[in-house]
Amino acid sequence: MEIIRIENIHKRFGDLEVLKGIDFVANKGEVITIIGSSGSGKSTLLRCMNHLEKADQGRIHCDCRIGMVFQNFNLFPHKSVIENLIEAPIIVKKIPRQQAIEFSMGLLAKVGLTDKRDAYPCQLSGGQKQRVAIARALAMEPQLMLFDEPTSALDPQLIGEVLQVMKKLAEEHMTMIVVTHEMNFAREVSDRVIYMDNGVIVVDGPPEEVLVDPKIPELRTFLNLDR
Amino acid sequence: MDVSYVTSIIGFILQGTGITMKVYVVTIVCSIPLGILFALGKLCPFRPLQYLLAAYTWVFRGTPLLLQLFFAYYGLPVFGIEFQPLMAAYVTFVLNYAAYFTEIFRAGIQSIEVGQYEASKALGMNYLQTMRRIILPQATKVILPPMGNEAINLVKDTALCAALSIPEILRNAKVTVARDFSIEAYFVAAVLYLLLTFVIIRVFRELEKRYGYYN
């Protein structure tokens, strides 16, 4: 079952055409990783999906709720962890406060941070912040989760705990689209890997096909396979 | 200094404190919401509104408050608008301070990083929800120090009302000095202003402490 369909998306920033006609479909339960060098348009594509960027041309079909996790977490610094989680459910979905708290505590348990419920973001490590950010996105009960380089701002020793949570989500059949540089995650967890270069999708296939011994020279260079 | 003389004049000058505080409270209560509103207007993409508000802040920050007071009281009747002195002071002070607050709030709102807007939008919050729940509370922390400055300035600016013969602290002190040929009344006035600014300083110190719970 299709969860999001993108047709012929174009996006330019000034003179620079960042997306040059992207077609793309994600099905329910799929975990898709998007790889490519910086400037290839992968983050822009992700941000077009939930309308943080307005595509200049093309169509996006999606009538599900989309959650998003950012590279820089973007937690609300003036709110405690639990307040970060319950804010949108209460304000947007009009869920009663007590019910929102109960649901959010379940999510905090899932990301292993129940003991941090009353902490403020500035008191957390990067890995903890990102796990809170994931829980905050899940609090809105999205059907599709977008991850924009979720581990790129983290110290190496903190990356594992975030990937662990994402892996758990994948096992629960959450539909996920992940822009990442973590090739091991892409290989182990994703159903499809998309390689983008210069504003177009160059390859879209199962991880073993895209990552193990691809034929395209640019992709081989990107993956460092020809040394 | 003659203590019995000072006690005899203090009641009259304290009456002026009531008027001073009235002007103060009316100005704060009206100009802060106006400032927020105008700041949001300045940040909205509708160009004519931006120009209008830029002209407004330029005029009110770019001319002396005393001149604005004279204009409101002596000038506006030419256009058929007549105010009692106190009302002229209210209107002038509110518009003048709202102009400063507009700029302070605008800068405060702009200091909040774009990621906060994006996170709010990604969570489904609309513009008003984002402003009210996410942006303005954070901007408030940022603007407290400059707001504290303005709050102290306002205490002293209320003395300009003396120029419209409004019986506030300075006016009553001046009347006393002229009547008794003795300058003690000015000292009394100075002490009253110091007491008022002391309270304001404490209030803002408390507010900054209260907002200090996060970085």
C-alpha cells in the first residue's frame, strides 16, 4: 500500500536547481535510506515531503501524518522532556493532558529515557536529545517517519543508541525514510536504498544491490569501493 | 535638612507618585501587547505593513518624547483632536514605548533559530500556536535585559509629564520648591524615583531568575 507518492518534483534555490525531477513512491512498512554526497538534494527531497520546503513544480500525494527528526534535534529548550512530547498532542490533536502524558511515558520507555521525563534538553547528551526528538515525533502517531541525518551531529560513541531506537522502530514496521551517512544502518535495516546525485535519483534498489557491488562509477566512488 | 519641613511636604509629593504610577502602569500594560503585535506585523511578509511600521518606529524613536507630548497636547487640537493633559500623556507614552518594544520584540523573535519553527511545523502546529507556545516564550527570555532598561527609563520619562502641568512627582516637587524657596522637595522627588526604579530592578532580576531554568 502506497503511503507517499512523489511525481516530478523540482526545486531550485536561486540559480541552483537542487531537485531535477524526482519520482518516488514509498509503501507502508518500508524502510528506505537515501544516501549521496552533500549537495545531492537528499535533505531537500525529505523536506519537500512534509512541506518544510515548497516544491517549485510537481506533486506530492500523501494523506498520512508525517513525523520528522532533524539533524540538530530542534527540541524546545524551554520545555522539559515530557512537555516536549505532550505539547503537540495537546495543542494540535486536543488530547487530554493526562492521556497525553500516559502515552508519552510509554514512548519514553521505548527510547529508554523514562528517568529523564522532567529534565530539560540542555541537561541531556546529544544521543539522549535525539531519542527524545524521536519520541516527540512519535507522540503525534505518524504513519511515516522522516529522519534527516539523525546521527550527523552526534559524537561517534552516541550514534549507536540512536540507531538502536531507529532499528527498533523498523522492526515494528514503521514506515521510515532516512537520509543518512551510516552505511551499516542502510545495509542492515533498510528495505530499499536510494542513491541521489546532483538532484536526481540515480539508483533505487535493495541494499545488497546498491551498496555491495554497484555498477555506477559515481556510486562506487561515493562508497569508496575502488581503492 | 529640616525633618519637620520634609514631613510636611512629603504628602503632597506622594500624591504625585500616584499619578506617576498611573502613567507607568497604563504605558506598560498597553504598550507591551501593542509592541508584540507590531513586531509580528514587521515580521510578516506583507510589504506595505512593514513600511508603515518602519515609519512608525522611526517617527516615535526618532523624535524627542517631550516634543511628542507637546504635539499630542498642543498640536492635535489643530486637527480637531483634544485631549485632557493626562490622556495626552497616556496616548503619547503608549505609542512611544510601543515603538521601542516593537524593535525589542522583533529582535527577540528573530533570535530564535529557524529549527524551532520547523520542528513546530513538522508537529502540525499552526502559526499562532507556534508563536504563542514556542517562539514568544523563548523570545521573552532573550528580551528581558533590554526590557528592564526600558522599564527603568519609563520611570524617569514620566517626569516629562510635568511639562503638561500634570501633578506627578516632579511637578509637585517643583511647585513646592517655587512656593517655599527651598530645594528639599527635589531630594524627596529623587528618593521617590530611586525607590520606584529599585522595585523595577528587583522585579526584572526576579524575572530573569525565573527564566534562567534553561539555556
